[in-house]
Amino acid sequence: MTYKRIFTILFTGLISICSLIAQEVQRPAVWGIAKMTFLVSDMEMAREYYGRFLGFDEAFSYPSPSGTVVSFKINDRQFLEFIVDKQAKEKKRLVSVSLETESVPDMLHYLKAQGVKVSPCITDGAGNEVIVTQDAAGNNVEFINLKADGLHRKSKGKFLSENRISKRIHHAGLYAEKIDEQDPFWVKILKCKEIVRYPLDKIQPGIIQYLGLGDCTENIEHYSPCDENFSHPCFLVEDMQETIYTLKERRNGQTVNRPSIGKTKRWLLNLQTPDKTRVEFTEAYCIK
């Protein structure tokens, strides 16, 4: 056997081994929606709407390349964050959705093994490890490890107002160009499982789709057709009637829309901030 032939066999074998290693890289666990970050045209408006009206405490702020980030606390692991841009009303307002993972370097390794373009791992202005990529619709998806010495974890037990209208983000509604049962990012790469889609008959084009993150009960909602500012947090509430009444008592000029019954047979309430950013509420149980 010639040296050339031996080299070819060894090289081919090496390529096969590398390919198998890439295929065996497992996706690290995703433990939930850590935060959603939006542009706002005015921080005082954000304080009025998310702080006084919805009852969330402003917890801290920190620097970022896009400007100062102001964080409002939902619970010890979930936050809404805002960056001022006076042109926010004319722009795509979702800056990013952040998913919690225990090992950002492992997630970086996994995404690269899948051929995904992803940013280098950095420590953000709050002291957390983060990487950023994009889904098929161009939404920035951040993977974050909330470090023990970072601002988010250090706020544990603090800034948890008794006036907050909800204690958990149930799902993140994200802009999608179309409903795709084989979504190249959420399904093919992140291995999300479809919980439900409507219409149920898959011969018909999809309108609504919920994708489970797999390691937790929180999920991603896609709705089509929609505009790029469909993206929103959906808050879980125990009693929609009490939620509506509380918001009615606090409204002070804010609009409280009528509730509706969603495709999943639960009460829904959709509001808009003065910047026209959607805020949604859903009950924990189907109507009876």
C-alpha cells in the first residue's frame, strides 16, 4: 500500500471521527426565559407603565453597547429590561430574548457544532456570561448564565413588590415570518417541541404555534402573519377578572382592553404601552 493511499485512508477516517463528534455534541439545558429587553422612547414612560401601572420594581441598571439597561424585576429569575431610544416607536422594539443556561461555553460549543453563527462569550455589564445569535426571523436570542456575583442574582429576595400584577413570564411571543413546524432554529437547532398549533389540520397554513423549550414549562409563541413588533412578554395570572379590576383601579389614563378567549381556551388580555409594545396576560387554566 502506498503512502498516498495510507494518508488518504487516515485523513478520511479523521474527517469521519470529527463529524461524529460534532453530531454527538448535546444541547445544554435551557431552564427558562430569563429576560426580555425592549427599546423604549422614554424611561419615565417605562417607569409609569411597567412600574406604577403593572407594579414591577425597578431593580438596577448597567451599561451595554446599546446604552444603559434598566431592569425591572418579575421574580428572582425573570426580568424585563429597557434601553432608551427616542425613535423606539419607529423601530423594532425587541432588543433580545434571553434564555437561561448553566454553561454558556457549552452552549457556544453546541451552536458552533450545528453551524450557527454566534457571538463570542462575554461578561455583560451586569456580570453575567452571555452569547447572542439570531433565529430565522432575525430576533436576537441571548443565552445567559446568571452568575452568583452578577446584579441579577445579587438581587435575590429584593425588589419583589406586592403590587406586581404577575409573578412569572409564561411565554415569549416572538415575531415570525411564517409558522414552520421544522423551524431551522427553534426546532432543528434548539430541539424545541411543538406543544400545539392552530389550525390543528396541518394541511392548512399555521396561524399560531407554541414551542416548548424542553427542560422547563416556559415556551415560545409564534403568530403569523404579524409585524416585527408582535414580540411581547405574556404574564401568567391566577384570576383574570381580578387582574382586570386591579388594572382598572390603577389605569390613570392607561387603556385596559376587553379580555378574549384564546385558541387554547384560556382567558387572554392584550394591552399596549404608549410605545405600542404589546403586553399580554393569560390565566393558568382553561375556562370552565
